Amino acid sequence: MWDSGTRSPIIPPMQPRKPTRQVTLGDDRVGFVRIGGGKPDASGNPTEPAPVVCQTMTAGYTHDVDACVAEINKLAAAGADVVRVAVPERKDTEALKEIIPQVSVPIVADVHFHFKRALEAVESGVHKIRLNPGNISDRAQVNEVIDACKEKGLPIRVGVNEGSIIERRDKQKRKEELGKYFAGHAQGHLLALMIAKLEEYLDIFRERDFHDVCISAKSMDAAFVTDVYREISERFDYPLHLGVTHAGPKETGCIRSIAALSGLLTAGIGDTIRISYANDPIYEVEDGLELLYSLGLRERTGIDLIACPTCGRIQVDLFTLVQDVRSALASEIRVPMKVAVMGCIVNGPGEAEGADVAIFAGDRRGIIYVQGERVANVPEEEILERLLEECRSFQTKVESGEAELGQKVVEIVPPDPIGELGSGFDKIARGDVEKVTGVTVGETG
């Protein structure tokens, strides 16, 4: 049978992960998720860094139990390691008692404004608490939450956001802080303010001898997020939760988020991530995982699909084909096979040779290869079904031990563009190319 040892090796990050304390959340039923690692635990035992964790947050109301359970389970099926839920009211924390037994991932309660929601969430069986120093700052209240979590063995994330870090109730204090914020280099003052708030808050945790803490410091400015996380990574040894807040819709938010997170992760900074969109959170999970896969920070599951960009050489409806392949195989393929869908004979052979299953197309036809071995030459209308068939068959062979991922068998020779995949005869007639001593010479423009 196929085992995970046959998967492609994880590529080391550009810089080693920074050692951090390790926290664990979960229970025997949903399983346990570790965040961070590399530093000795409280008993002095070494800890191995855990894979970077991908999390998201539900978009619906927590007190709508059935809808919340369905959403959490959908996100878990998409690959979310941890799911966070909002608990603004008591009815939300009460709902956790019904929600948690029906889901399969650890649940974090997102607490703002009232510390009692944290205490209620702890009693309802939540696996982790998120506190915002900008909204819950009373030391006695924070102590109550710390003590409740300590008793249950639950970690706490301390998360500061650009939008909530500046005082808003005390107008005079807000004026003073805003004055500092806008004096000189605004970003430098905001960074200093975030760090000061974190240090002040974390002092409370240290005084209570509570160290199961994650920290985050988010902004909508990707460059600022990069700066602030680099700074807090130098100052603190707690695991870091990375994210760009208020990132916007998926179309632009993905760029804003990746601009910050990829640089931090390749610098060895970050233990858990959330990509935030004003959209269905399923996209947050998909894009977060793809980021981690692409950087070699998580072992891929399912297909690694590559395809041509747009160009004037494509001679089939490549873009529809790519989406159809992705949709069809998303729920069927479990092994991390590389699938290449290429639209012409220029780059197609090289990518086909490096893929487990591949197709490259020519004049309304496609040649399909499995690990470098040609298995079919089919007309365009048959490409999709034959490619899917070969992917399914190859997965069966991998799982039974008959094949291994990432193995190349032969070198693929590019076909003559005037041959079976080309439309070369028409091009010669138009004078676009000429055939000289059996060698085809293409356009040079």
C-alpha cells in the first residue's frame, strides 16, 4: 500500500524556522494541533517545530448551531487545522456546548469587549481563547480568563490589530496616542504602540506564570505587517499567528496577504496563518494551504496542478480544460501527484516529462503522458475524460505500490510542429514558417 514516505520531500524554507515555545490545542475526540516548537517545554524536554498551521474563521452566527456546524465541517474538509468562531453574546458561548461535539477540528473562541464571554466559552468546552488587548484591558478580568484557561489547560492568543490598538473611549488619551501615531514616521509610532501594548499585556500572563500563549499583530498594510512581525519575532519567543487584517476581497486580498506572509515565512517567522478575505472562508483555507505547499512548509495532499499562461500558441480551449480538471480531481485525488496541462508543444514536453500525469496540446489534439510514457493521442473533445481516467488509474497504482510519485521514465522529444500536433502546413502556405532540410524554423518576432 501507498504510504506517506513516497511523497515528494518537503523543500526546506529559505531560512530555518525560528524556535518558539510550543502550544497544543484540541482534545482526544477532535485530535490535537501543535503550534510552534523548537524550544524546550516547561520540563526542559526538546520540542520539534510543528508544521505551520492553517486556520480560518466562520462567517455565520455562532448561535445558529446547525449552520455553524455545517460551516465548520466544510472548512475542516477543505483542510483547515483550526477554526475560530465569534462569541459576542452569551447565546453564542452557550451554543458551543452543542457545536463542539459535532465538529472534527479544534475550535477557538474569538472574544471581544467582555471577558465573561471567554469564561463562558471555557466552560462550554472550547479549545483556545483569543483576547484583544485593545478591548479587554482590565487586569483583574484578564487574570480571571488566564486562571480559567490554566485550569483547563487551554492556550490563549493575544492579538492586537491596527484598528483596535488606539484608545477610543478616553478621548484625551486617544488624542495623545494619535498625536504619537502621526508624529514623524507614522508607521514607526504605530509599531512602537503595538509592541508596547503586547509587552504590557504579556506581563500579566508572566505574573500568573502562564506561558501557553500565541501572539499576533495585524494591519491592513502588508509592508507594515512584515515590519511588525520581524520586530516581535526578535522580542518574544511565543509562537506567532500571521495575518493581514481587513485585506479586502479575494481578488486583491490574496495579493495583499501573500505579499506579507510569504516573506515572513521564508524568513523562518510564523507558526500559524490565516489569510483573511471579505468572501467565503473556504477560499482562505484553499489559498492558505497553497501558500504553505508552495513554500514547502506543508506536505501537499491532492493534485499539484500546473498549466500554461495565456499566449498566442495555444490551440485548444486550455482555460476551460484547466478548470474542469481542477474541479473534477479536487475531491478524488488523495496522493500529491503533479498534473501538467499544457497548451502547446513549446513548453509542453518539458513539463510533461516532470509531471506524473500530463497533457500537451497542439492542433486541436492532445498527447497524454504518464511519468514520461506516452499513453494517448486524442482529439480535443476527448482530452478531459482521458486525462481524468489516467489520473485516477495512476493514483490506484501509487496506493497499491505499483508506482511511485515523481519518477521520470523517458525523455520526451518535442513533436515536429508540422507533424501530428502541428498546423504547420497551413503556416508554410501562408509563408509564416519554412521547412529547411527537415528542420522547422518558427517565427522570430
